[in-house]
Amino acid sequence: MSEHAVAAMMFPVVAEIATALRLEKGSSSFGRLLFMAIAWGCIIGGIATFLGGARAPLAAGMLRENTGLTFGFLEWTAAACMIVLPLLGIGFFLLLRFFPPDLRNVEEGVKFLNRKRLESGRFSYDEMLTAVVMLFTICGWIFFGEKTGLAAIAILGTAVLFTFRVVSWKKIEEYVNWGIILMYGGSIALASALEKSGAALWIVGKGLGLFAQSPFIAIMVISLVSILLTECISHAAVVAILMPVGMGLATSIGIDPKVMTLSIALPAGLAYCLPMGTPATAIAYASGFLKSRDIIVAGSVIMAISWILFLFSVVFVWPHLGLKN
């Protein structure tokens, strides 16, 4: 699922747990811990697959349009896993370090969850069908995504839901932000124009010429720019801005375009420090339990660790996956 949707889904659950445990806003360390766990969990998990956000499919689409190369579902996950898996453990211990629990037990919260589980009852027909379609869609992406394309499989899954009347066009029309879809298409078209016209290479020559002698330093710089930019603007916008430049840089100094794509798209998903960096952090901040300082201080530490783990993967892990810079 999209990390934004997960944060929105988890927020009311955690808010109810906080109420059940009688946690006070502004003073409860455990309350800060719970809501920061939502934000960090969504951010870290969001880069693991194509499903975590729009930036990965957008970057893969730009790569395919410009070079004809494609990413398989498992190939992307394999490249990201050595960042994601360590971060899950590191993030857990950092959260406990910055927000030490100030409760003896969470028995009331467990009782609340059990009560909600009983109240929800059994799966409905629509819920079961949606789960089955989603499972087959993910399997299709994994096994056939590189050959047929992610979009074709996604449209097929959507068509099944329409056929069995799980969703209606009216609901889709109200829910989908068509402007965002047009923006992604426009970004891909713009990136293609910059690449084929030679404008991207000109930008690289003028702005990043100092780093052209070292592929690793070029990756360091563009990944750092990506991770810092995404604190201020949307992930997809960062990908749209940097991918044309990155493709030009890859061509000029001989970096694998797939490595360059990952070097932009993965760091673009690791915004921890500011509420506007990602909706997951904004949603957690809206709880009232967190202050800006709580997010910035802890976020700066895990952002630095995330970047170091990314560079570690570039040097020691990706070459074994056939991704050499």
C-alpha cells in the first residue's frame, strides 16, 4: 500500500490506543513514540517495493522511456532490502532511545484492540474479493511485471473489481486525483524531451562537471540532493526534477542508468525531518503529541544513517545484483 494510505489507516487506531491508555499530549513520551513509529514505519517500508509510493513507478517509467531498460518487481525490492531491513531494527532502537516508554504496561491498549477486532466481525464478500485480487495483482507484478509492464497488470486488477461491482466509476472518479496522473505523464514526457534534445547533458556539463571524474562521488552528490530536496517538496516532484539530470550524468560518465535511477528514487523516499517532507510525518505531527523538535532531531539522525546504508548498498550489495556504478 501507499505509505500515505497506511499512515492514514493507522492514525485512528493509534489515536484510540492513546486515548485508552490515557496518554497526555505534550507530556507522554510513549505517545510520541507511538506516533513517530507510524511515520518512520511508513517511510522505511515505503521504499521497499513499487507499491510504497508514486516515485518508484515514475522513476521506472522515465528510465524505460529514455533507455528502454526496465526494473522487475523483485529486482527493485532486492536493491532496496539492504537499506530497509537494517533500518527497521535501527529505527526501533532509535525510537526507544529518543522516546523512552514511560508506562509500566499497555494492557488497556491490548484490550481495546481485541474489542475492536471482535466488533469488526468476519470479512465481507467485497473485502475477501479485494484481498484476492490484490494478492493476484502483486503476484502478477512479481512474475510478469517486467515482461508485460506494471500498468497493464494494475489495470487488469482494477477491471476485475469493476466487473464484480466492488467499486464503481463514481467512487473512482471522486477518489482519484487526475491532476496528479497528468503531472506524472507530463514529467515523463518532459524528461524524455530533455534527454533526447541533449538539454540534460548540457545541464550536467554546466552543473555537475566537477564530479564527472568519479562515478561514486556523482552518486553520493545526487543521492544527497535527492534526500534533502524531498524534505521540502513531494517525492514525485524530486524524481521528476532529478531524473533527466541523472540520466544525462549517467550517460556522460558511464554509470549504469538503473543505478542512477535507484540513486534518485530510493533517497527521495527517506524524508524524516520535517512535517511537510512526507504526508506520513505530517499525519503523525497532527496528533498533537509531537513537537517540531522531536521530529527534526530524531529524524536527522536516522536520515544520516539511511544515507550511509544507501551508500553501503551501492558499494557492497548492488554489484552482486548486477548493478555496478
